[in-house]
Amino acid sequence: MLFHISPKEQQKIAIIGAGAMGISIASILARLELAEVTIFEAESKPFNSKSASTNNTGILHHFIYGGHRNTLEILFKQAIVFRKLMPDYVFGDNQINYLVLNEPNNTAIHRKGVTFKEVATFLKNIYQNHLIKHPDDNFFGQAEEIVKIIDEENIDYFLNSLGLSINLDKTWVNRSTKKTFLGAVQVKQPVLNMGEYCTHMINLLDLLLHDNLLSFQGNTRVKSICIKDQGFELKIKNSNQLSFDTVINAGYGGGLEIPSPSLQGEIQQEGNIAKLKVYGLYKIPQWLKVQIPGLAESFSSTLLIRGQYGGIIKVGYDFLAMFYGPEYNQAELHFPIDTNFNHFPEQWHKNLPQIMGRSEKEMMKAIKNGISRWIPWAKELEDVKLKKAVQVYPGRQPANDLEAAKRDDDPVRYRYKHQNGGEYIHITGSKLTSIPYNSFKIVREILSIYIAKGILTQEQVNQHIAIDESHEITISPQIEYALGKDLPQMDSSEREKIIQEWNVY
């Protein structure tokens, strides 16, 4: 017990949502014995098929938002934290090839005033400065290795596998479509094996339950959260009501449907943008492995940045996720925080064929056909299933992806501070990249409650969790284990059983 908080002084905390964020926060609080924690999950089990966590491609993003240097720096630091705390679930092959298309709407990493080459320079500088302060964080080698402009000397395999050739004017062209590229970069950017990561988190939760360090309530949908004199009251199902000192709403899309405690000031007028996005999950057939030796083992994830971008992401040993611009964004909804919600994630999942105007099989084919314009062998992949992801961004009005991303660095968007010292914290959603970083940031908010009550001092907290003005978080070696860094992997057959039962792929 690093903080020596007695059971009588510990906060009684409810966490809504048993995805990556909810379980991560619960794990840190429980393993450090900081609170009496109960997780509420609307579905029967954690990391369920509707979870934003299991419907994630696993990219620990940084470079794609490089048009905004501050966002690039924050996401890079968050990716470093993930890589440091969860090293076993990041692919050894973490190269991502970004092809920058010569199209007017290509705003992601090539917009007026900022080129993809400048973004590469930004990233090198950020990594170099990080290594000066933290020389042991050299996960990507030397600073000059983290991002490379792909040229004729090192692009032979890359060009051949994509069906590209180089022109005399140093632009690249697809042989079949004659589309030209502004250029390409190869970035060392972590990609998770989502099956292994989900298995780890489920195993971690089972361990905490076995040791009676927290409680898990499945098939338990929170209907509303009310403010009472002694704390927050959760209405469960019909008339069941439970009281807590602090409530952390980590329900992502579904959590937005829960009427929130009264929020103060202008923040009541602020809203959210919710997007329904779909991508296809595919398997590499055996005959294609034979035809393209090393494809399953050494394939580097590829993103085709084109405004509404597309790409292929390696998400498992034999599994690839593909998304394609015109098919990626299916629906968007903007609404203020103080309106009554209409179960939009549930409706989106149930009514997907009506939204898309096509069957899932037709969508899977359309995605393959779109990507095969650039990567011909993509059309040979075996269909597995169409994945549906609800993404939530805080914002006052609809915004493009980059504007939304700029607002995505703070997990604590909506909150209410109770007179008893507890808090209601509503996490509107964050990128998978941000999960460990933001989890410790939330835990630091909980520790601030103990500071306000005189149970802990700021100095005691800063010894173990500190955040500086540049958004860099420092976590002491003593608590690096809180997310299961020391947890042995289960036998491969047990991991495969969980992956199949949870239908991760």
C-alpha cells in the first residue's frame, strides 16, 4: 500500500463500462488499494462485442494527426506510456507506411502550410527531445530511425507489393489507376495485437475478482445518476439504487445515454459528436501466404491518407483490418450534453443495413475493392466480419477529424464535484493510444480527493504520479505493475479460447 489509505477512508467508487478504459482505471485503483471499486457493465461480460475496445484496429496513433504539432506530441507521449507499461502486446513489426495521395482534400498529414515531410521532422524532434530526458525509452531506436522518407533505394519491396512504380519526376503512380502520390513515409508506430491485449485485460480482471479487490456487475445497465446529500445514487434496472462517493462514467458511446448530474456553467451548452464507423476484418488465406512469402509475418501496416483515408492494419497473426474512405464513415450525430439521449449506439448497431443501404457482405466486398485499387492482393483476403465502431468526440459543433482530434487530449470533459469531496467524472472517449495515460490521469484526480481531505499530501502523490506542463506523465517504478505488467501470460490454448469466446476476431 504505497499511499496507506485505510479502508474507512477509501472512496467508494462506481465505474460504468468494462472496456479498456474502465478496467484500466479499476485495476490501478484496486491493485494500489486506493478505493472500494465496483464495475457496472450493461452487457454480460467485459470487452463485449459492442465494446469500443474490441472494435478497435489497435493502432497507437501519433503520426496521422501530425498536422497539429501539439496533438502529435501528446499522442506520441501517450504511445510511449502504452509501450512501456504493456510491452507484450505490441507487434514486433511496428512499421506503418503512410502513402500521401496527391488529392486536394488530403488534410490529415498534408495540408496548406504543413507537408508530410515537415511532420516527419516534427516527430524526429519530439522523439529526440524525449530521449534526452528519458534515454531508456529508446523503444524505436535512434531518433532518425522513427520516421523515414521512402525513396527509390529502400522502396523496392514496398512498390512491388503495392503495384506501384516511380516516375521520372519522383512521384509514384499506381500502374492500374494512374493515381499519383505526393510521397510516402515509414513510421515506427506501435500496433497492438488486439486478441492478446483483450486476453490480458480479461485475465487481469479475473485476477482482481479472484483476490476480492473489486466487484463486477454484468448485465447491469445504469439508468440514471442522481445527486444525493451523501453522494451519487445510481439507479439500476427498475428500482434498485446504489450510493457511491465518486462515479466514473467510462461507458464511451453507451455512457452518453445516461442522464448526468447537473453540470455547472457554460459546459452545459457543450455537446458531443458521435460517429458510426465500420471496417472489415479479413484473414490471410494459406495460398496467399505461399504466393507472397513473409506476408503474414512481416507485413507492415499501411495507411493510405486521402482525406477520408483508408488502409490495412495488422491486428492479429493472420488477421488484417481494412477500411476505405467512402465506406468508413456511416453516420454522424451532434447533440448537446443536456438533451435526452435516444439509445443511438444501440440503434446504430441494430439498423446498420438500413444506414449503409447495403448488406454486410456487400460492404465487405466494397472495402476490398476500394483498397485493391492500391494494393491488388487485398481483394484475395477471406471475409471474416464487418466491425462497427462508435467514436465519440467532445465539441460544440460538428468538426472534421483533425479538429475533433485536437479536443481529444483530456479525458475529463464533464464533471461535477460533490459537497462530500467526491466527483462525477464523465469520460467522453479517447483513443486507444491514450488508455494507460488517461487512466493514471483519472487516478490522479481521485488522489486529489484524498489531498483535499488531508489524507494525503501533494508531495506523496507526486512521488508516484506527476504530470508536468507539457502533458508528460511520470509514473514511479513501484506502480508500473498496476496494469498487469508483471502478470504472466496464460497458456496459448487458454488465450485462444478467450479470443474465440469473446469473438475478438
